[in-house]
Amino acid sequence: MNVFTICFIFLLSYDSFSSDLPCKEWQIFVKGHPVDAYVRADGTSVQKYSKETFCRERWINADFWGSLFSDSNPKKWSYSKEQFLRWTSIEKLKVIQLFSSVPAYLQAKVSGIYRAKNSVVFDNPSSNIVVYNSFFKNKKQYAIIVHELAHLKFETLSLDEKIEFMTISGWTLGEINLAGRKIDLIPPTKIIKPDSSIGIEEDFANHMEMYITESKKLEQVNKNIYNFFKNRFMS
């Protein structure tokens, strides 16, 4: 039996068991096997049994994040000139591994993860969980993921929480136009990133990014905001 024949038989046998239980890119195929009787740490005895074949997640919550991938464009997307792409398996694995590392309190409010070629907004590798080509060239991929999830987290805050953050960060009220129902906000005199002055939500996302990726630094820069996050979210 030559090498080619052996490889061909292996591929046939692999297909025969994998086709019954197809695993995703972010899962590991685990073949059924017998488990010997044992005693748990609490003293409970477990009888010998057979474990069924199954697909195991490579990372925590990988199945959740994997279910969100989409090859289409988001509904009501403002930038019609952006070209959306199909995800590759390698890209999915890379992104899922990053998403699986974020704190649990940032995992809400995500309805889809999309892939696009280039952003029409300058230097924006990811926006509302749309991942662009430039993302994969960026060395701060985890920080980018955290930042975009922080935008979604901001939407879940109560009005009181938003006002509290705004006050602690140093935002102040400017001109109030009652007729137009518009209130101008003046950015803080000291900001942690240049684009924090764009608005409260961007400022919040920048601070939460620092809280998760550079916690000690935020504690030194602004202890009150550090405590704002610490008191609401588990570290």
C-alpha cells in the first residue's frame, strides 16, 4: 500500500465521521470515547459512561460570536459606497479569538459582525462591528474591538449614567436652543484622545478602551472615571 492510497483512505474515513457532525472553523471535532468511573471533588461518584461525539468551542463564547458573522452589508448602512466582502476562515478565527477575550459585560447588543474592504471615513479600521482591511494590519486589534463594543455599550446606559459620565469627564453645557430642542456641549479641556471632543459617546468609548486595556493608566489619568467603570462593570 503506497502513501497516496493511505492518504486517500484517511480522507475517506475522516469525511465519513465529520460529515455527520460538521464543525465550524471556531470549533474542534471531539470523537466519542469511553469515560472511566471517577469521584468528583464534592465526593459524588460518577459511573462509567460513553461520551458522544461533539464539536467543542476553541475559545469561550466562540459559538456566540461565530453565529454573528455575515457576508452581507448591515441594514440601514449609511455609507453606500463601502464594498462588503465575504469572510475567510482565517479572518473568522482571528476575530473570534479577539472577541472571546473581551469582558462579558461588553458582549450584549451585538447583532452582526460584517466585513468590508475600506472605510469611507479616514483611518477607521472598524465601525459598529464592521471590520475593514486595515484592521488586520493594525497592531492594536484587541483595543479596536473593545472600542467598538464600548460604543454599543454606551447605548445601554441610562440617562442618569450618561449625565454622570459627562460630568465626571468634564463636559459642560453651552448654548441652549429651546425652539430647536438643541443643547451645545463643550468638550473637556483635557481629553485622552483627540477625537474624544467629537461627542460624549466617542469620549466614553475612548475611556472604556483605556479602562480595559490600560486600567492602571486610566486610574492615574482620571481616578473618578476609573471608579465610574469599576463600580458598574466587573474587572
